[in-house]
Amino acid sequence: MKITEMYSPDLRKPNHDNQFIQSNHLHQHLLSQIESLIIQTENLSPNYHSLPETISSDLRQTLTHLTQLPPFPNSLKLHIWKLAYRLWNACIDISNAVSILPSSPSPSHSSSFVENHAKLRHIAADMISLAGDVTSVTSPAVKSASFYLKTGLIWHDLRTFDLASSCFERATDIVSKLDIAAISDSGERKMLLDLNLARSRTAWEISDRNLAIILLTRAKTLLFGSSDHYKQLANQYLIFGKSVLSKNNDTDNSLKEALKLMSEALDLSEKGSSAARTREQIMELKELRSKSLRFISAVHLQKGEYESVIKCVKVLREGNGGGDGGDHHASLPVLAMKAWLGLGRYGEAEKELRDMVVNKGIPESVWVSAVEAYFDAAGTAGAETVKGVFLGLLGRCQVSARAAFRVANRVLGCVGSGGEGSSLRTKVVADLVSDERVVALFASEATAKERAAMHAVLWNRASEHFRSKDYETSAVMFEKSLLYISHDIENRILRAKGFRVLCLCYLGLSQFDRAQEYINEAEKLEPNIACAFLKFKIYLQNNDHNGAINQVQAMKTCFDFTPDFLSLSAHEAVACHALPVAISSLSNLLSFYTLGRSMPTTEVVVLRTLITILIQDPGNEVEVLKFMKRVHDRASELGTECFFGKEETGRREKNWFAVTSWNTGTKCGKEKKYELCAEFLRLVSGFYGLVDCQEEEHSIMVCKSLILSVSAMVASENQKKTALTDSEVKQAVELLDRAGKILTSISAGTQLGGDKITTVEPDLFFVHTFNAYDIYGRLGNFGPQQQLHFVKSFATSKACDPKYLLQIGLSASQGPRSNPEVASFALNECLSALLSSPSPDYPDVALVVRRLIALASIHKGDSDDNAVHNLYKQAYRIMVGLKEGEYPTEEGKWLAMTAWNRAAVPVRLGQVDAAPRWMDAGLELAREVSGMETYRACMEDFATAFNKKSHSHKTSSQVGKIMSCFSSSWDGTLSQNDFSVAAHVFTERWERNNSSSPSWFWVNSPKGPPFLASSQHVEGYLSLESMCVLVSAEDSNEEVSCTVEEEAGFSEIEGAADSATLVQSNRHEAHYYDFHIVYSASYRVPVLYFRAYCSDGTPLLLNEIEKDLPACSSKVLLETKWTFITQEEHPFLNRPWYKLHPCGTSEWMKLLCLGDEVAAKNGLAIELYLVSWFSVVGQVVGLKTPLEMVKKSV
């Protein structure tokens, strides 16, 4: 409708009514202001991108004043109507002009323009509404409502929903007064529908869903049978349904609401199809119906109603049965596949997925989403299917690199997901990404981002498998990741990194050749310390220690080398038990500390680790000593706190080196490496000297190390059989002086602070004294005085013990540095201490007495015979009152016999006064010794006869003759020829009387003739081989009596003796003994040689032989070990054998002979010498002599 059409004829007539003009003057004034503002609006330039806000505000203000002046005449209403249309048209013109401008305004200007534009339109709508019904204007209400509708739509687009809602409500109020049934214009009908739909959308936006649904329901009355109206309303229902689904609210109520809205859309689309008149309308409504059904299927899918989804898809695919082929939308296979998956029918789901391959109309995003959905549901079992579908799609359509990445990433799953199927998924992806067609997707520069993403995904999955130690899978994935690294210079370092990681994988698989190949490739791309270190690991894993050590040197030449790699190399070597390599690494690391470089750890830690490694293998003591000396030197050079550390840390480090030196030194001592032992022990005192504290335990350790160092020096001297040099002696003196001062300070502290001597081992004082005696004995004239001084000082100390004095006395009485004065002092002090004890150790007392007698005899001799005699008298006084056997019987016999024998010389010389004194001494001692009854009777008879003759005033020559007849007729020895004769008789009697035991047999000397006759002088020896007799535990503990009484008369031997028996140890292991009886030309007596060995031929040592000896023999052996059994070279075999020492044999054989009256009168038969001798000696080693052998033949 044109503006000119709104003028009526009567309005053109001149109005001569002045009163009317005056009444409308105010109205005209306001309207003129409005018209002026409208003109300004109409005159705005099209290039002016913003509307002045003052226009809209002024218009609104003026209109407000105008609304307060009703009623309006029809002419005024018409004027307002025309002004409103002018304003509306001006807004349209401005909007159209702005839309066709070549350049768009800034967003802020655009927003301001649209808002002011909406305000102007809103004012125009309000002016139309103010005018109301105007005569000559057709359908003014509909036109007014349309203004509000269009303005409300603008406010809705600006999301100013309150103003939009206000406009729609005003429009609704206006049209509510109309008779809808009377409206026939299609445009007006459409306006009514649009108003309801617009108002519904605004209500939906402000979350007033109930009002929105009510308005849509009302709109059903405004369809007027138009297919377009059906379509429009159905679309709105569908939009609201999609909005409900898009909220991601999967609650049952939301899904029900969405399903209801879409069902309404479906119903309207079907009804609209019935009302459609053209094919185009039918197709549009059919498409809308399909779309509604697809969304209904989606809702059913979300609700888990999979059967309903399948039905919907089936309906869609079948269409209306009109032969149109149904719906083939790309989403249908996805919906069907997900529904089949939900029903657990994976076969149908896989079929739907594979059918997508041949459907070229399916967009990439859809089939990728389908692939992801299928794999999410089917899991690992669907991995192969996914791969097949993807590779099939590659041959059918253009697949993007992004799609390939999405599929690979989805199949792999999240890093760390792991699980049973992780390896299978990884294998499928490995096959997928290694396909040439897939790799080609990432070849262009445009896909650089996707290529980097694919590399990262493959790398991360490979890293995950590497961390879980699945090195095989990890290697495969790392290799595939290299396919997605460009072969350009920029990616060279990344490729080198991949090769290095592959080297690690194959190291884990122990495939060292492959590892070597990859590290060589990495080194070509980026030669650095990492490559050198991995080469080192390969050598290490191959147990190529030399190669690893050489590689350590090569590592130092790398440009990016740091000492940390040497430390790491040492750790790797220790983990591989390659100790030589660890030692080499740490040794190289030590060379950097003197350069002042920043180091990964302190020097003391490196040295401690190095020494710890070295001491694990025997034979490294020299190297350990070298590094120990370095520790001491560096600590002295840098200062203890700087080197070891401060406070408690430093103290612990210093103590560790001191203790380790001590332990290594003592270990060397036990292994008889005495020279090294001395070095280590000297270092102990050096380390403790670095400790700035005066703790008593440290002083004691220093003292011990100093003293034992000297002991080791002496032991080394004896081992090498090379005397200590003067400098070494001087050094030993200095060490002992330092130790002596410490001992003195400890002793002083003991006197002042109480009895603390228990904190120092008494052995320490003794060893110091013993070493001092030895070392100071080498110092010439002043040495003996110093020796005596040290021994006397020790004797007066609290640490003194009789056993220590005994050892000092024994050492001083023999050896190259013997000192009789020191020996006599020590032994006398020892004897006094032993006798003053509540329970004297009489075996030691006997040993001291014997040694004192020997000293007096050797060093004083005949010039001081009284001193020797006094010692015998002292021994007698000691023995008086003791229980039988308390004083060692053998020692008692020795005292008695040697005292008696000392009378022989005076008797021969006719010294009547001296002889009885020694006879009386012998008799007195014999009376205190059990088992000497026979000897004592003989001795008493002889003494009585001697006294009678001496009192008969016979001449000294006669007295000498008497004694000579007794003593010189036979002195207890025999000649070589007599030995041969006696040996012949001995073997015969042994064979005759002891046939169950091995036989003795004669062995000729290599130089001598065969053993022919007893009278022939031959050289050789008797032999008894491989004697082995197992005895029970009771037998092994049975003591064999060795009393002189049995030796002399055999009166207490009853019945037949057992066969020759060797006492066996309790270990139930067979020991074998060989016995030889050899003639000693020096002593002119037989000597028993023997050796022992195990069943495997291993020789037995003396301490093992002791366990096999009878109890009485073992006791004697323990008391006088080196004078009872010795190890010497066999005179015929020239090999070391043990022997019973022959000293004293002639004396006790003579006494044995005197026990027999016939033998004493006529002399002992030569033939029975060995039988009598063996009856005594055999019992010592457990060989018993049968009684029949010792009986004289008739």
C-alpha cells in the first residue's frame, strides 16, 4: 500500500475551523518534531555505518509525549501512520544500503548500528500501534502486528529476548482481536503462523519450554491446510528436538522429550505430505520425514532401544513402497551398525561397516566416526576389521591423512591403557601405518601437522611398551614411527634419536648385532656421547671387557662428553658384574678431579666405590693399597673437611677408609701376605690420625694397627727368609714407640679414671712387648738391656698373664735372638704367677720347670750345679701333695730319670758326695710319680748298694766299677747290624702273632743288598703300609694307658691284645697311615716315621692327625708338640714325613731293660729290642703289640 493511497478526499479540503486548529496545535508540534527526526534519518548517508543514538532517543521521548495526548482524530492518526511508514522505510533503506557496502564496519560499530536500527523499527511499530484503526487503511491490525513481528525477529537475532518477547506479545494482543476464520489472505495467514513460531522460539531461548510447546500446539490451528505451514511447524518441532539432544543430557526425561518433539515433527511431515500439491512440496516433506526418522533413530540409540533403531532404519531404507529406493543417507549405516553392536550382533555390525566401503556418498567424517564407534564397541576383536575397512576405503575414495591418524589413534587407545589386547592392537596399527598407501597420505608438506601427530602417537605407544619391558613390540613401533619422519636435514636429529632408541630395544632383546647396526646409523646422523655410551653398553652386554674399556677412552673424545658418563659407565659395569670395566671407568673419572672441573660426585665417593669393587675379588690388594694411599695423600693435600666432607658425613667417610684398611690388612695377614698387611695397617694409623678427635676407641685402633704392622713386618721377614734392613728396623722402632706412648697414655688414664683396662685387649700389651723384644734385639749392645726393660715393664702391668710370660720365656730361650737373662726372668715370673694361682696349670708349670732346667744346664753348666739341683728340688716341692696325675706323668718321669742320670757322672768319677744327692733327688721325684714303682725299686736297690759300698770305705775305683757294670754293660742303644737282626725277629713275630693285620716287611736301601740273614749288615727299614682300621666313637674316646709300669714289666696286660689298631677320627671318614721303622745313626736307636692321608690321597696335616691319636698321646702332643712329633725329611725317600723324636729313647729303653732282673743281670737279647721298643712306641700312635710277641721264647 502506497502512502498516497492513505489520503481521503475530505482531508484535502481546507479546514477553516480555527478552534480545531488550536486544539491540534500541540499534536502538530510533536508530530513536526517526529517528522524532523525522520527526515534526519532519511537523509543519513549510506556510507554512514552507524546510526546516531540521539535520533532514536529523541524519537522515543517525543513519542512518549504524544501517547499522553489522546484521543486523536482520524486525520492525526493517518498522519502518525504515514510518519511511521516513512520511518520504517528509512530503516529499510539504511539496512539495504549498509548490506551492499564493499567494506564492513568494525564489530563494535556493527553491533551499535543493528541495535539502533532495531530501536528505530521498534519506534515505528509503536507509532503504528498508537495510530490504531485508521479509516481507509485496510487490515491495520495485521499490518501493525507484522511490524512488531519483524522488529521482534531483529531483537531475537540480537539475543535481546526481553524486547523480542515484548514485541511478539504486542503483536499477539493485536491479532487476538481478529477473527482468524475470516482471514483469507495467505500472507496474513503466514504472518499469524510466523508470529506463533517466533514467539515459541524466544520462549525456548529463555528456557520457558512449556510456553514454547504450548505456542507450537496453538500453531497447529494456524496451518490452514497448507503443506508449507506443515513443513514450517514440523521443522520447528525438529529443531527443538535436536536442541534437547544437543544438551548432552542423556537422562530418560530429556530423551523422552526429544522423542516426543521429533514424533510431532514426523507426524506433521506425514500430514503435510497429504496436503502437498506439487512434487517439489512432496519431496521436501518426504526429506523432512526421513530427517525426523533419522533423529528418532538417534534418540532410540541413545536410549538403548536398539530394536527400534533397526526398525526405523529399515523403514527409511524401504521408503514409502513407491519404488523410489528409500533413504540412503550416510548416517543410516552408522545408526544400524551401532544398533547391531548394542544388540551384540557383531556380524551384522561388521557387514554394515564393510558396506560403507562401497558407498561413495558417505563423507569421510561419517565413516571415520563409524570406524571409531565399531572399534569402541568391538574392542580388540574388531581391530583387524577396522584395518580391513580402512584399507578398503583407501582404494575407493580420497582418504585424508587426518582420517588415517584418527583411525590409528583410536585403535591404539590411550597411552598406558595396556591390557591383554594391547599387543594385538599395536600389531594391527603397525601393519596399518606401514602400508605404502597410508604412508603416502602423509608425504606432502600440507600434512606436516598430521605426520608429526602420527609420529608422536606411534612413538608414545612404543615408549609405553618399552617401559613395560616388551622390547620386541617396542622395537616394531619405533621402526614404524621412523616412517613418519621426513628425510631432511631438519629431522636428522629426530631420526638419530629413533635409531638410538631402537638400539636400546635390541639390547633388551640381546640382539646385539641389530643393536650395533642401529647405533652405527645413529652415529652417522649425529655422532655424540649418547651413541658412544650405547656402543659401550653393547660391548658390556657381549662380555667384551677389553672393547668396553677401549670405548670408555673413546667416550672421552666426544665433543659433548661430561664426566657423568664415566660415572654412569661404572654403574652399568657393576650391574653387569664387569668389575674390570667398572674399575677402568672409575679410574678415568678420578683423572678429572685434579682439573678442577664440575663433577657428578665427590672424589671420596669415587675412591670408596672403586675400593669396594676391588676388594670383591681376591688378588687386588696391590691396587687397593694404591688407591688407599691416594685417599690419604689427597686428604692431606686438600684438607680433611674439603676431601671427606664436614661433620658427621666426613667422620663416617674417614672411619670407612680406616676400617676397610684394617679389614684388608687383617685379611692379607690371614692369607700370609705379610708385606701388604704391614702397609695396610700402617695406613690405618694414618687415617685415624686425620680424625680430629681423641676418642679412646680410635687411639686403641691406632695402637693395634701400629703393633700389628710390626708383627707383619717380622712375619714377612720370616716368610722371605731375608732379614729386615736397617731402615725397616728403624721404622719398626718408630712404630713401636708411637704404640708405646698410646699404651702409656691409656694406662695413665686407667690409673686416674678407674679400671678401664678392659677397654684394651691384654693381648695388645703382650704383642707390643713381644715385638719390642724382637726388634730391639737387633740394635746391638743396647738391645739386650732394652729387651729386659720391656719384659720387666710388661711383667708389672695389669695386662700381664702367665701364658704371655711363658711365650716370651720360650722365645728368649731359643732362636737367633735368644737372651738367657730375659728367658730366665720371664720363666721365673711365669712360674711364680702359675703357682700363685688358685688352680695352677701344672702342664705349664712342668714345661716352665723343664725349660728352666735346660737354661740352667746350658748357660750355667757344672759351674753352678747347685742351681740345677735347686730347680729339681723346687719341682719336687711342687709335686708333693698333688693328686695322682695332676702333675703330668711324663714330665714327672722325665724329672726323675734325668735327676737319676745326673748321678752317673759323679758315680763314675767316684764323687761319693755328689752322686747320692742326685740319686736322692731322682728317688724323691720317682716316689711322686705313679707308674715308676718298678724303676723306683731298682733305683732304691742300687742306691742302697752304692751307699753300703761307699760306707765300707772302698776305693773310688771299685765304686766306679760297680756303677760301670750296671750302666756300661748296655746303654740302651744298638748298632746298625743289631737293628737288622732285631727287624728280622720283629717281622717274624708280628706275622706269627698278628696275622689278621697288615704285615711288616723289610725295604732295602737303594744302595744295599737284599735282606738275607739276620746277621748280615744291611741298610733299610721296616714298612707297614695303608693301615686303616675304623673304630666306634666309644673306641675313639678310650684312652690308651702309657704308664711306665706297663712299659717296664707288662704286668698289667691281661689276655691276648687286639690286633694292631689305629685310632680313627669320629668323622666316619677313612684315614690311611704308613709306618716306617728307620735306624738313626746319630742316636743309634730305631725311629718311627709315619704319614697319613685320606681315601682320595689328600695328606693329613698335624692338627688332623692329633684327632686320630689316642687321648693320652694327644695330651702329651699338645703340651710338647715340637719335641714329641716333628716333620723331617725321610732319610731314604727324601720326602717330608712325621716322626717320633728319638731323644731320650736310649734312656727309657735302658730303664725298660732294668725292669727285668734277668735282663739286668745278663743283658737284653738283641732280638727282642724292637719288640720291646715297639710295645711302647706303638701305643703312642694307636698300634698295640700282642702279648705273645713280648714273651721270651723258651
